[in-house]
Amino acid sequence: MNVSFKASLVGYATVIKRNNNTNKESGYISSFVELDKANNDDYEALRQIALGWNKGYSYAKDVFDNFSYEKFGKKISNDANYRYFALTKHSSPFNKLNADSILGVATLREEADKTFTLEHLQVAPMQEYTSPNRKFKHIGQAILKTILDKFINTSIKLYAVDSDAEAFYKKLGFKNNKKSIYMIFKR
């Protein structure tokens, strides 16, 4: 199934949504989509979050930079394919991706030998666990679980930038790799 802004629906993921009026939390179904490098609407949505989320350092800018580099015909790597994903607030098909509906983004690098590396994972700053007014929770977890479910028979490696990130990834089944700086997930 494709949504109309050309991204492909990968699946649905459950996050936690807080009702501002009652302050109660409940499960909320969100759409996890793979963005199309050739599509201008996908490009524009990523451009908007790269600008809007860039308070200090943001991986969203790196995701956008890589996406645009490939959109305009340049290869980031001769031996890898980059795939771009977004988790959105939408729980059903929608007409156009609005940057405000993006809860998080991720970049996955697929090597020629079919190994995968999670290059970037960014949750919308207003939804990060340190944000006191966040409306959604477990966004990073939903993104990662959906990627792990999609690529079920592969191993995925990533680099944890700090001890908080390392603890987060360990909760999801990643293990430290004694041979490199990467953490790895294997089934």
C-alpha cells in the first residue's frame, strides 16, 4: 500500500499518546513509511523538519542532507544503498505528508553483502523523553522495533552516541560488539 506522497507504507507502529485534557495515556497507531528519494513532497517534508528540528545538533539535518544528495543523482557510497524512513501521526492513508505530522526519522544503510547499519535515528525534539510537554512517547522504540520486524532475518548494527543511547538500544536487544565500536542486533 502506498500513501499519496509516494512513500511506501512499511507498517503500523504503536506509540503512547497523552490526552492533554485528561492527562491519560493510551496506545496510538502510527504509520511507519519508507520515503521515496525521487519524490518532491518527501524531499520537502524532510527539508522542513531539518530546518525546524535543528535547535542545536539534529540528525534530521543529516537525514535530509543524505536524502537530497541522492535525490539529485549523487551516490553517498558505491557499495551501499540508503533507505529513509519516517514515523508519522497518521493511523490511516493520507494525502500529503506534513512536516508537523512526522514523529521521527531514520536512515538505514544496506551494504552490498546485505548487512544493515542504522545511520540515524531522530525523534521530533518536542516529543523527546526530556521534553516536558511531549504528547507522544516511545517513538524511537517504535521506529526501531518496526525496522527490526521488517528486516527479521538480518543483523543490524549501530553506534550508540552516549551511555543513555546505549542503555536504550540494549533494552531493545542490541549487544556491544567487542570487535568494533558498533552495537549489533542478531536474531
